[in-house]
Amino acid sequence: MRGLDSDMVYGYLDLLADQVQATERELNESRAKNQRLQTELQRGKAELQRVQAELDHHEQAGARVNDQVIQMFSQAQLVVEEMVQDVSRDARERIGQARAHERKIVAEAMDTAGQQVRSYAQTAQEQMQSIVNSFATEVEHVGALELGAHPNDPLPDEPRDWHSHLQNGNGPGAK
């Protein structure tokens, strides 16, 4: 009657914390994969730089640069540029997926919390209705009794004394 069950709330918060941790793990895994891809990109760039240095060495030495070497250099540069684009695209997609997953988890958690709050409110309302109905039955029972004191009458004669009488557990149905 005083609010939500704290054990259930803390249990639900623990569930949310677990979901957030799972999302963080997935995000960290995505970041680790992105880091590996960036490392591969760095290797590709290093390879490109090595090829460029080798080409410069051949030019400085006066070696003849043939069309195949120039073509390989261009292809390597295109491959690296494609790798950079692929890595960037993959990183953006993974970050987008992680954000979408995070939004989905938060939406599901909010939906679940709303459902639980509605369920708790409905249960509280049903309990309150039961109490009101029980009280109404008792009031009808008391109203049916004669106004004079009866030997079996559990209520005091004065209505002002009824409240304390009922609070002390001396009312109808008290054991």
C-alpha cells in the first residue's frame, strides 16, 4: 500500500544493468574489431609507403620504371583507398547497429517497466476495491444491528469510539 516492492524494483534494475553491460560488451567487441581493421589499414599504408620508397629508390638509382610497376602502385593505392572506405563504412555500420541495439534495449526496458507498473497499479487497485467491499459489508452489518447495546455486539455504543475500537483489533471479525 506504500509503493512498489523494493526487491522487485532492484531486481528489475539489476536486469537493466545486465542489459547495459551486454550492450557495452558488444560495443567493445565492435571497437576491438574496428581497431583490428585499422591496424590492417595501417599495415596496408605501411606497405604502400614501402612500395613508394622502393619506387623512389629505383628512380634515384636511375633504374628504368616500367609500366607494370606504375600500374601495381596505382592498384595498391586503389586497394588501400578501398580498404579505407570499407573500414570506414564498416565502422559506421557497426556503430549504427550498436546504437540501434542500444535504443532497442532501452525501449524494451521502458516497455517492460511500464507493463510492470501498470500491473502493480492494477493489483493495488484490486486490493483496495476488496478492502472497500469488505468495509462496506461490515458497515451494512453494523447498520442492520439495533442501536442499543447487545451482549454479542462487538462495537462500542458511541460512533466516535468506533475508530479506536477497530484500530485495536476489537472490531467485527477480530480474533
